Amino acid sequence: MDMQKTVTRLTEEAELQLHGEQWQPTPVDRTLAAQAAAELEEAVGPPEVQRALPAIECLERLRTALAVLAVTLARVHGHLAWFLAAASTALAPVLHWRALPADDGYSFGAVLPTPEQYADAEDAVRLLQQTLARIAAQ
């Protein structure tokens, strides 16, 4: 599954709803979107920074991004909650990844992601960060 493509579709739908005025973020939505955007930016840095990190730290940062989405989702309702839930679902494969070696059959089904999968997930998080920043600016 291509996480960035899924998040791109979600972002496009959010932009349509915002510009079509079907979604009018509340002050609370904007505040929480700004906070989540800042935390996502901190969690997943620029591509050149991420590429220099060991796999275990990349995975940690991606899981931190998922935690940011989950905590923010727990505090909102309506359109922002639906957007965050869909974004979390798009990034859910990260929860099945591992960075450490494991004996066959003893990793609870966790798999080693490829560098391309890491990059895809990180790009998806960056896109979410940018979208949340735009929502906050509404």
C-alpha cells in the first residue's frame, strides 16, 4: 500500500471540503491542528535528516507521529476527527514494522520495512503536517 498516495487523496478531499465550506474548522480544531502539525514536524524531520538515522530511530519517529495523531483524534469531533482517523488508518502499517532482528516466527508478525517504505511513510507524515498547518491557518 502506498501511504503517501492515500494521504494525498485525504488531503485533496480535506482541501475540497475546506474550500467548498462544507468544513469550517472551529477555533479548537485550528488550535489542535496547529499543535499536531508542530508535533509531526518534530517527529519526522526533513528527508536528508531521516535518511541519516538508524532504522530503529526512524521507526520510533514514525510511531511517535502515529501517537500524535491518536492523541489529537481523542480530543476532537467532526471533520477533523474523521480526517485524523483516516490518516491514522493510512499509516497503520507502521505498527506492523520492526527494526530489530527476530527469530523466524517470534516477532508477532512484525516485518522489516524497506527503505522505500520508510520514505513513503515519512513523506505521508510530512504531507499530513502541511495539511494540518493549513487547517490551523483557516
